Amino acid sequence: MAIIRWILGRIILIVDFLTTPRGVKRPADQQAVLDAQTARLSLYQYKACPFCVKVRRAAKRQSLKIETRDAKNDPLYRQELQDQGGKLKVPCLRIESDNGDIQWMYESGDIVRYLDSVAA
């Protein structure tokens, strides 16, 4: 089963690479505002997870710069996700508000809708 999962993961990564969205071209000042808004966002993800790929593609499509954190291969991020987020599940978007409050968003559909609202 692990071999099948590994093969499927590589297929997902190849298809993602070959069909990567181009992103939105914005004036530099508008992009700078968006970059400032997304500076406090972090995406905990696994590289070959199809739901994580969905979220990364949505961010790329909207030209959003979001830090990605590999919760599978980095023990620090894995522990942070489990301890602070409450569960070891990806994708997970960590949203830090201006006042320091932190929200953890877990469902890929919810994350994509949130990113679309940020970019709107």
C-alpha cells in the first residue's frame, strides 16, 4: 500500500508541476498590500497530499505569498501543528491576526474560500 501511495504522490506532483497556474498580475502597490496581509499566514502541508496541492494551487492562482511548512518531514512543524493546532491534519492554515490571536483552519475548501476572500 505504501508503494501505491508513493507512486500516486509522485503522479500528483508531476501533474501539479505541468499544470501550475500562472497567477494574477497586479500593480506593485496592490501586490505589496496583499503580501503584507499574507505575511502572517502559514500553510502546514505535506508535499504530495492532494488537498495540500489544491490549496497551494489556489494561492498560486491568486498570487498570494504564503509560507509553507512541511509537517511531514520537519519534526518542529509537526509538533507545532499538533500542540498548537490541536490535531495532526493537513492542510492547515495558521492565521495570525494583528492583535496576536491565532486561528487554525483545517479544511481545504474553507482555506481556498478564505484565500479567495483575502485576494478579492
